Amino acid sequence: MSAVDLTFTPTGNAFQTILGAGDVQPGDSVSYQLCKLIYTYHPLGLKMADGPIKMAQSQERKITIPKGPAERCREAFAAEWKALNCDRHILNLGRLSRVYGVASIALLTDGVSPDAALDYDKLADATVAINVFDPLNTAGSLVLNQDPNAMDFQKVKGIAVQGQAYHRSRTVVLLNEEPIYIEYTGSAFGYVGRSVYQRALYALKTYIQTMITDNLIVIKSGVIIAMLKQIGSIVNNIAQAVVGFKRDVLKQAVTGNVISIGETEKIETLNMQNLEGPYALARKNTLENIATAADMPAKLLNSETFAEGFGEGTEDAKHVAQFVDGVRAWLGPAYTFFDGIVMHRAWNKDFYRQIQEEFPEYRDVPYARAFYDWKNSFLAQWPNLLEEPDSEKVKVDDVKLKGLIAIMEVLLPEVDPENKATTIQWMAGLLNEMKMMFPEPLILDYEALADYTPPEQQLAEEPEPGKPFAANDSPDSRRRSRIAALRRELIRLGAAA
């Protein structure tokens, strides 16, 4: 089929070009145009390319900045991340990489040539644009060197778009799978990764045949077979009219009507009961073949629900979670690239002046020092896709609380007032993270605690706390004893403060 033919009735021609043609055989490679048509028209094209990335991005990363005003820094970072629409750009980068085998993303700044190194110090005031390129945009620059003795053997040196070179600091190139020596990828115009459709091409063609079968079943399932009594060898106009009348009555009959037929006549529908088993098995196997070829869990393609859900940690859910963790690691370079850009734009000098006004300890700290303290302590972690139910979270917090109480019982009597305040501050931070058990945060005056000297004598009626985790105590009694001891200590310190 010629390229000119694709300009007419695109849906029909796309299906014929991709999968309806009889010359698609196992092992055939996919071209750039074929990958585009599969993604655009095939029912599974979008799901195979976008599905894993959307599932990976279904949860937000947990941002922590220990060496700084964490909440204010997180808010500014999240606002700039959203303003730049980073998640959508990363999705587009991953999508094109899975469709063609390689894709690139670049940051452009207004008034600066793309081949100039990215000046992060000027990013805050610059007008920026983010472009995502497919292999046709970067054709010729991502072929990759196949000389085993070369320094850049199968490594990306940089990209060029229509003859315009881009500095490496401005770009990220994402390959779907690793390059194979002297294995040319037609869809990516180079010796790079491979399209997610490469191994699944023949199975994708078979899936279209199952859709044709669906259509035939729907069309034929409404056929009614009328087994009428034969009129005889001589058929006249009256006999033909009688037979036609019976057919018209049968055709017009609906629920609630009554029709009469002869004793030897029958009315039935097409019997398709023998089709259900083989057809269902063939369709199921086709989906599994596609999922195997694309190296992804079959449940992501056939839209089956998890019997117990992700929270129960079934084997299927664990398999999918491991797959999604791999996708997140694969997207890691793109997230690292955007993290640096967003930090420089969000934590700019105007933002730092606000921080200096709100936090006196930063008034004598230079901007560059504070920025790199925050940047170096920046940590972004993906949450676990297998999220535990609330009942399990409470059990985990209960175990943590028991250990925390035991540590506090041992440390508090032994440390000096300054370290005691530090220890209590550490304990309060851990308690505030147990939001399932303690919804309201614990806020204390730690400077007052450091200056506080407790009285020598305790109240006579105050009972002595039991030994931590005594073997002769039940778990409930140990927990109540430790909570009571911790409560007494907090009441005493809070009253003194």
C-alpha cells in the first residue's frame, strides 16, 4: 500500500496497512510509520505505550528536604513543577520512547542558542520552553557509533534537530531497551532501543482478527432460522405469498406478540454455543502473547480486576508493582533533569528573601550556601504501589510506638537537659508521622525544655514504670504501661515549659 493511499479513509487504510494485510509475518520489523499507525489506531496501541507510565505516575513522589524549611521548600517546588507541567512532558517522553524505541526532551531558553550550555543561575528569570522530540525530529544524530574501540561506542553524544545541535546539559535521551550491536532499529532510525510493538507485531495483527470475529458474531447472532413446511414441487403465486406472509409476521413479532406456526415447523436462532470456548481461549492467548512480547503483565492489557486489590499484596499485584517500579527507575533520568530545573526556578533569590524574613536563622546565611544545602539534601521517593490498608498501618505504628517508648525510657533518665530536649524533639517528630494514631501534631517549646531543671523528688503516689518489654507482661499491659510512662513525662515537661 502506497503512502498516497493513507491520505484517504485513514481508519480503514491504517488497519489494512498494519494488520489486515496478509504479508505481516512473525519476526517482521516495524517502521516509523507503522509504529505511529499502531499507536494511533490499534485498540491496544495507546495502552501498551501509555499504560505503564500513567500507572507509574498515578502516585506523587514524597519530597523531603531535611536541611531546610521543608514545608515551604516543598510548596514552592510543587508549584513550579505544576507550572512547568513536568509530569505531562515526562509522560510524552516515555510514550514516544516506547512507541519508537527512542525519544528526546530539551529545554530551550528565550534568546539563548540551544547549543549553549544551560546556565542554571539564570533559569529563575528566563522564559523557558520544553520540547519533546521523536526519532524523525532527531534523525541522523542518534544513530550511535558501532565502533567497539570508540569512546562513544553505543553512547548518546547529543542530539540535533533539523541541523540545530543541542547542548547535552539541555537534553535527556530515553531509550526503550538497550541497543544491540549492529541491530538497526527502523522505527528509530538508528542502532538504539526498540519499539514496544516490535515483538508483538504479529500478535497485534491476530488481535484485529478477534475484533472481526466479534463483529461477525454480533451480526449473525440476530439471524432467525424459520424451518417452514415445504409447499411442494409446484409453487404458485399464492403459495409464495403465504410463505412471505409467515416470514413478515415472524420478522415483525416482538415481545408480547403471539404468532402461530404449523405442527412440523420450527423457529430457531443460529447455534453458536460451540464457538464460545475456542474463541475465548484464542482471544485470551492473543492478549497474553502481546503482553509477553511487550514484557508487561497481561492484566494491564486485558483490564482484569485484582480479586483482592493492591492492598492485599497478592502475587499478581506484586508482579504489577515490580513492573511499575521498573518503569519508575527507567524514567529516573527525566525526573532528575526536571528536579534540577525546578529547584533553580522555585528556590530563587526572591523566595530566599521571604525565607530569611520568616526564619531568623537564615538571615546571615548566603543564598548560594542555603540553596546547595537544600539541593544536596533533596530526596524524592516513590511511594509503594502496594499500599497497606489502614488496619495494617495501625499495627505497624503500634510496633514503632512500643520501640519508641522503650528507647525514651532508657535515654531520658541518662541524658543532660540539652540532649533531653533534642531527644524529645526527635520523639515528637516520629510521633507526628504516625498520623493514623495521632492525627494532631505534638508541638513543644524545646528551648524551654533545654533550660528546665526537673525537681529532685517525684510525687510519692506516682508508680514506678515497669521494665521495657518485660517477659512476664502481656503485650497490652506493656503497651499501656509505656504509654502511661510517656504521658507522665510529657505532662511534667509540658507543665514546666
